[in-house]
Amino acid sequence: MRTDPDPAPILTERLVLRRSRPEDAETISAYRSDPRVRRYQGWERTDPEAVRAEIEAMASRAAGDPGWVQFTVEDRASGRLVGDVGICGVAEEPGVVKVGYTIAPAFQGRGLGTEALRALVDYAFGTLGADRVRMYADADNLASIRVAEKAGLRFVERFREPDGAGGTWEGVRYERHRPDLGRPPSGLKEPRGRADGPAWNAARGTNDDRA
Ligand SMILES: CC(C)(COP(=O)(O)OP(=O)(O)OC[C@H]1O[C@@H](n2cnc3c(N)ncnc32)[C@H](O)[C@@H]1OP(=O)(O)O)[C@@H](O)C(=O)NCCC(=O)NCCS
């Protein structure tokens, strides 16, 4: 798999996905702080300073490396910031990338999440040469699951993990294989994330991971 230190903007019919910049922090903070957006996420901080610090920390990373790289999603016609997506290599599984996505409530329900994720999946296979794209979500996050399905990801497993607050978190893993690789033969046991929490982190967007 390749890495992409300086990703070019990704254009779709209605959107442009371009690397997040510190000045995006206020707007991203505003929708991440919305309870409807936070509901299935685990961001510890969503204030502008924390979001800005996260964007600055990601600036030195190449897309495809372990660690999240975030793209801001803009409406091409108006230039308005409508959401963000992220991509993250998996150190223990070369060829695998995790993806995450958020669309601000004001812009949801218009197919933008699907359009952005499809573009990110194409980028992962085409530009990075990834073998597999993976998404973790809260098992109740039906909108997120639907978007993953519409971008061609398929259910792999449902699992429970400690939620870090004394309870249990129930998550799902969806994946899509690079088209020319096909799917693994049925019955082949697929590796799962370590049991100590990266899946939870990935889906819940905690400090060392995001979704
Ligand atoms: C998930 C999210 C990105 C979807 O964005 P969006 O732009 O509204 O997505 P789309 O319009 O492309 O598609 C949404 C699909 O989910 C469906 N959907 C929405 N809410 C749903 C619900 N509560 N139950 C079932 N399906 C639902 C829609 O009907 C649509 O499917 P359809 O086209 O087959 O009708 C957005 O809801 C979001 O940002 N949520 C909060 C952050 C989050 O949880 N991100 C995922 C992390 S894994």
C-alpha cells in the first residue's frame, strides 16, 4: 500500500474533500458538539481548541499511514463546510485502512455522506492501493451503517467491548475489499482488531483515534 503525504483535493459531483485546515476548527467543533452528532461518537473534547489541535497534529501525517488524516468536506457550489471524513492505516494489518465520516445535521439526508464516503473508498483503493477498507460503528448507528452499505462495505462482525466507563459498547465492523482482489473464500477467519480497544477508539473517535 502507498502513502500520500500531500493529498490533492478529491472532487465529486457536489463535493470537494480537501485536507482539513486549522481554520476549519470552529465549524467542525460546532457540529461535533451537537448531541445528534455526538450520540454515537466518543470524542472527549469537541471545543474549537481541541479540534484545531487535532488538525494540526494530523498535518504531518501521510494519508495511509497509521494515524488519522482528516479531509474537510465542502459543498462545491457554495464553498460551505458540510462535514469531514477521515482515513487511517492500520499498523498491524498493512493494506487495511479505516474510514470515518460526519456530515453536519443541516446537510444530512441529501446523500452527501454516501457521496463523500464513496469518494474516500475510491481514493483508498485507487490512490493508496489499499486492499481493504474498514469501518467501525456503534451497532445502533443505523445511518452510519446504511452509508457504509451504500458505499459497498459489507457486514463482517458484531462485537462487544468495554466502553471505558464501566459498561459495554456494542459495535459492528463493515469492510470492502479492493475490487480486483475479490472477497476472501467463505469460511476464512478474518483478523479482528485487538481486544484492548482500538475498535472502540476507532468508532468512538477518542484521542488516539477517530471515526
Ligand atoms: C452517518 C452520516 C454521516 C450520514 O450522513 P448523510 O449525509 O445524512 O447520509 P446520506 O444522506 O448519504 O444517507 C443516509 C442514509 O441513512 C439512512 N438513515 C438515516 N437515518 C437513519 C436511521 N435512523 N435509521 C435507518 N436509516 C437511516 C437514510 O435513509 C439514508 O439511506 P437511504 O438513502 O437508503 O434512504 C450522518 O448521519 C452523521 O454524520 N452522523 C453522525 C456522525 C456519525 O455517527 N458518523 C459515523 C461514524 S462511524
